[in-house]
Amino acid sequence: MADEEKGTSKPQPPKLGRVTRTAGFWLVLVMVSILTVQLTSRRAEPVRDIAYSEFKAELKKGNVDS
């Protein structure tokens, strides 16, 4: 009480609730960013293995670009 009267009170450590809330905010922000990148990125078409004879047949038909 003597410190309060002099106006030199000791600084209080941060409360656990505030620290948890701040860490939670950053965690949610990072997770939303990762989710946004995953949903907006283009996904490559899956590669399908074919027999060489099937490849030659498709090449003759003109169905092969590269």
C-alpha cells in the first residue's frame, strides 16, 4: 500500500488469458492463410500410365500435344 501512495507500483506481468488469446489469433491467422493457399492453388491433373501401343494409336489420331 505504501507503493500505491507514492505512485510507483510494480508492473504487473501479462495475464495468461491475454497471452492465450493473442497466440490463438496468430494461430488462426496462419491456418486461414495456409487454407487459402491450398484452396486457390491449381492442382495438376493426375498422370495416367498407358501402354506404348496405346500411345502410338493416340499419336496417329492426333490426340497428343507434347
